[in-house]
Amino acid sequence: MSPIETPRLRLCPMGPQHAAFVLRLLNEPSWLQFVGDRGVRSLADAERYIREGPMASVERHGFGFGVAECRHSGQALGLCGLAQRDHLDAPDIGFAFLPEHCGQGLAHEAAAATLQHGLQVLKLPRILATTRDENLASQKLLTKLGLRFERHFPHPDGGRQLRLYAIAGPAG
């Protein structure tokens, strides 16, 4: 997975060097509320999460979640990428930024570049996204990116309903 560059960001493959950032992001109240608790409580947990999640996804599928870094400083601001989940029939896009970097258009910039890469470079026929009903900011961003709401469906853990959004590629 090669880095993707935007005017303000560089989306880099996630690696063990991002463990401290991942530990912080995955324990932010917004992550816990809208994404869920991944049980990452230490640097060792974060390293395992990176190895078994994003790195394994890149190895298996050729795509995964990357770290959105500031192009000028190299500071990790958030993450964005594609995942192939067992309960979905196409890859889905996800994004999350540290609270101090929200509201600046960075998630839109990262997600737009990720969608373009997925649809035009990886030639994915369709990309999905899921949100919880209460995650209005993500729903607004997905709509702005051109994804359309399709339906509600139960999360495989049975604990909640999710909203499914989709966008088709040029051939899709």
C-alpha cells in the first residue's frame, strides 16, 4: 500500500511505530461511542491491533486503514482507509480523527482521497460505509462524499443497528 497524498495530508500504511497514536485514538470518547471498544489499553495492545488488523488487511486484501499525517510536520492526526468486513459484501470506508483535528475538513480530504483510490486505482466496483444512527457528523460527511443511504441492518454483535451507505465505481 503506497502513501496517498492530499494537499494537507499523507495517508501512510499503519505500522508498529503508530502504536502510541492508535492507543490514544482508540480510547477517545468519540471512538468508543461511535466505533466501539477494541480493548486496546496498552502499547502492546495497540501493536497487536495494528498487526492483526490494518497490517493483516493490507497483506490479505491490498488495502487497509492508514494513518493520516500532516504533510508538513508528519504528526499523526487521524486514520482513514478501507476494510473488508466479514458481514459486508464490499469493502467499507472508515475514518476517525483526534478531537483537536476535527472540524477542519481533514476527514473529508482523507476520505475523498481514499474513495478515489479505491474506485479508480483499486478498481473496486462498490464501496460501503456504516454508521450508528446517532453519528450525524459521519452521515453528513458520507453524503457529501456521494455515498447514498441504502438501509438499516443489525450489527453482527446484535447490540445495535447500523446505517449502510454505498457508492458505485465507474463500472458499478
